[in-house]
Amino acid sequence: MDRLLPTEPSVMAPGAVHLPGWMDADLRVEFVTRCRAWGEASGGARHPRMRNGSSMSVAMVGLGWHWYPYRYSRTRDDGDGGRALAFPSWLGELSRRALVDAAVIDARVAADPEQFAPDVALINWYGPGATMGMHVDRDEVAPAPVVSFSVGATGVFRFGNPSGRGRPWVDMPLESGDVVVFGGPSRLAYHGVPRLAADTFDPAVGELLGRLNVTVRETGLTD
Ligand SMILES: O=C(O)CCC(=O)C(=O)O
């Protein structure tokens, strides 16, 4: 894929690293295939309902744990009640590799990248018009970083600071195959996706009219 956007890794904020084009075409295709299968096996992606009664425009599936505002459960408590699909060890290993690469760019992402032991993946599906508001990933009790994989349409990832939803922030366009890792001083930074870039898609993954994002985390929770 010809990139129109940054090609070099960069530090978005202390402990927050953008790795453009980290996933090759085969891996991107693999993600799409697996995410479709996980969606079907879990009874379809859900639009989590927020406390104010509105539903998220993003559709979600959890592996390892099921997430709904604002907690994790082993079962799909706001859906069909089924057990969350298993978290695959290959995804954990892949995420650890991405984290190790990110730590070369900015060592503040994690004290010891090799010790990263993720146990949950949240698959986000952004159909046309879907967005995600500024928020903090705070339902994990472990301080480990978040590793985020993007495939399909380009999403504008707004990465802010831990003090609040406002500026300073950077708007980083995430293209298909990009990885972002945030930890250390940025682990509790506000972030969101205010829009998808118009008319963007990844020809390598075929018909995918939207954006797939998979965040891999370590909850620190036990059953
Ligand atoms: O879609 C993205 O790039 C970010 C997703 C996100 O913020 C989250 O899952 O908490």
C-alpha cells in the first residue's frame, strides 16, 4: 500500500508511540478474517450502551474478557450471556513484539516489555460515520501499556493527556497496518477517534468498508 502519511515511528506523547505500517499485508488480512470469525462466534458485535442510555457507534467484541461500560466480565452480560471467547496466545505474542519495538523508540512505554502478559483484546468495528469519544482506558488494574492495531479505513486518533479531555492533543491519522502503543506516563491519557478519513480503504484486505481496531491489554483481573 502506498502511504500518504508518516512512514517513520514517532513519539506522540511521553510513553505513546506510533509505529506506521507495522503490520504487513498478510497480517492485515489475517486480522480481518479472524475478526469476522470472532464476531460470528460471539453472536455478533454489540454497540455497548453507555450510562446516559445512548449506544456507542462503534461495535465491539471481546476476547478473554467481555467489556461493557465500565467493567470487564467473563460473560457477555449485556448480550446473550455467553462466555467471552478465549484470548489467543498468538495475539499476546504479537502484541509483545509490537511493545518491544515501541520501547526502542521510547523506553517510557513500559518498564519491562518482555513481561507484558495481556489477557484481553477489544475488537472495535467502525462502520461509516462511527466515532469514539475522548476517554481513558481505566478498567484495567494492571499498569501495563495498551497495544492497538488498526486495519482498513484511516482513523484520526486523537491522543491527549491524563489531565482532562482538552488540549494539548495530537491528531494522528492511523492507516491500515499502523500500531500504537501507549503506557507509562501516557497510560491514562485521554484519547478517542473523532472521525474516519473520507474515502480511505486498504485494497490488500478486500471489501472492508470501515475500520477495524484491536486493542490488546493486560487487565490484572482474576476470576
Ligand atoms: O480505535 C482506536 O484507534 C482507539 C480505540 C480506543 O480508544 C479504545 O478501544 O479504547
